[in-house]
Amino acid sequence: DWRGDEIPPEELNLIVDDGDYGWPLVYGKQTPDPTREDPLGTTKAAYAKTTQPAIMMFPAHSAPIDFKFIGEDALVTWHGSWNKKNPDGYKVQKIRFVNGKPVETSDFLSGFLSPNGKSRFGRPAGLAIAQNGTIYISDDAGGVIYAVKSK
């Protein structure tokens, strides 16, 4: 998108009937994109007010590839950025929901990126959940599938 390392953020959106989420003129929580021209007949700022804001935002270019609900919470695979000075993503996160609304995130499976961000050891891609609760996570860089089981 060539907007820089930190914009636009990755978004979690609540889908509503006839909802307009703004892209590519607006992103995040109704932020107009300064690199785009005004839409026909209005300004980006006025248009932004008519769009649905993200309900949760994540670091730009983290590349969410899969998202699955497990009970009331969700897991998301962050495939990882390839073009940022300081890489983001490269993990699986849990998004905790309360009363149907996302409230916080926590790392579910990490370690695919070195602490200094210079080396990556995998790129989480897909999720599958077996009937017995085992969570399968594919890694399309390492060519492996991880099985995560409860104790």
C-alpha cells in the first residue's frame, strides 16, 4: 500500500447490513487516508463520518490470514509483515470477547520471530479445530502443522 510502516492498521470490523468500512479512502477508526483524493461530491472527512469504525485495531502489515471462533473467544493467525523496518505479526493471538465485544488480546502461540526482529522461524497461516479441541496451526514458511492440545 506504500503508506508507511505504521498505517493503515489491520482492523477487526463488526459487519452490519449496508455497512461501509471506508477502504480505500478511510481506515481504522474513521481516519481519512491523506494519500487519496476526495470522493466525488464530498470530502474525505465528511465521508469518513458515514463509515463504520474498526472495533479493534492491530499493527499495520501484520497480515491476518485466518480467524476462528472458539467458544466466545477467537484465534487469529498473523502471517507477518515482509516490508517493515520492525516486523510485526508472526504469531497466533487470542482475542477475548465479553458480551460479544472484543476486549483484549493475548499471545496464544509465538516464537516465530526473533526478539530483535531479524530472523523468522515460521509464518502462521491456517487454523483448524478438531472435535476433540485440538487446534491445528499451519506454517506455510516452515511447511509444518502444529497441534496444540489442552492438558
